[in-house]
Amino acid sequence: MGRGDLTNREWSLLEPHLPSAGGRGGRWSDHRTVINGILFRVRTGVPWRDLPERYGSWKTVYERHRRWSADGTWDRILQAVQADADLAGRIDWSMVGVDSTSCRAHQH
């Protein structure tokens, strides 16, 4: 496991909310490995093609991220994980704030 990869505890909270493995065209690569690849890319900003080999094929990681972004899977996962944390009392909703101010900058 690389630095920044999901811990076993984090994975146990996330895993129940993931789509079932398998689907169009056959069996999917391991969700945990692919998600760790996505997290690595988001954390470091490297191009998809430069993902370390430990995350598998960069195309697989990219396609899973793209597919889940397009079909709303990431949104559903976020809502489910937030709901679980809220039920367990780990979220303090009073600390949430929305700021609608805007700041304009001019070249002068």
C-alpha cells in the first residue's frame, strides 16, 4: 500500500456503497486498487498515463473515474458515506457554511 492509499478502515466504510464488481464486458479490476489510483492522480496532479503501475492500467483507472463521474456513482457514494457518518454522530452540521460573496480582480 502506498502513502495516501485507503486504509483498511476507510475501505471498510466505502466498500458497501460501491457498485457490484462486474458488468459490461466482464469482470472489473479491483475497486480498491482503481480508487487508490484515482486518489493518487487527484492528490498529485500527474497525467493519467503517468500513474504508477501498482494501480493497474491507467486506462482502466481513467475509464472507471470517467464512467462513475458521468453516471452519478461518485455523488451516490458521497451521499451514502455522509449519511452513515451522520447516523454515527460524526458530522457536525452546524459547522457548515455557505459564502456567496464574489471577488473581482482587474488587471490595473
